[in-house]
Amino acid sequence: MSEQELMLLQVGQVLSKVARPHRCDEAIPVEVQANLWQLGVPCDEATPREELIARLWARKRALQVNFQSAWGGRRPTPPAAA
């Protein structure tokens, strides 16, 4: 798995943790905050989830565009090695 594929996977996993249903007064868990910092998305317990979700989606879109152009555009996904 390439570094770009790994980053795309990590962004998707953190995005699913941030975007999951939550109570209005629920802070972002410390573990998720640490994952966000590792991805270069600084935050704290007061950072609005909506802001984090928007930033993560922007990162994911950018990675997907770069990944698609790396293998030649919007064609079927290239086969994985067995």
C-alpha cells in the first residue's frame, strides 16, 4: 500500500469517528484528537465537529484527486496485487 493510499485510509477512518452521531455537549475524544493532530489537523475539545468534518472532507477529496491522477484518471480502480 502506498503512502498516499494509507493517508487516504487514515483520513477516512478519522472522518468516520468525527462524523458519527453524538450528543450536543459531547467533546471529541482525546484519542480522536490525537489522530487528527497526526494527520495535520490541529484541534482541541472546543473545535466544532462541523469544522473538522469540512477540513477532513477537503483533505480526502484532495487525496482522491491526486490518487486518481496518479493511476490515470477516472477509470476503474486498478487491480490489487494478490
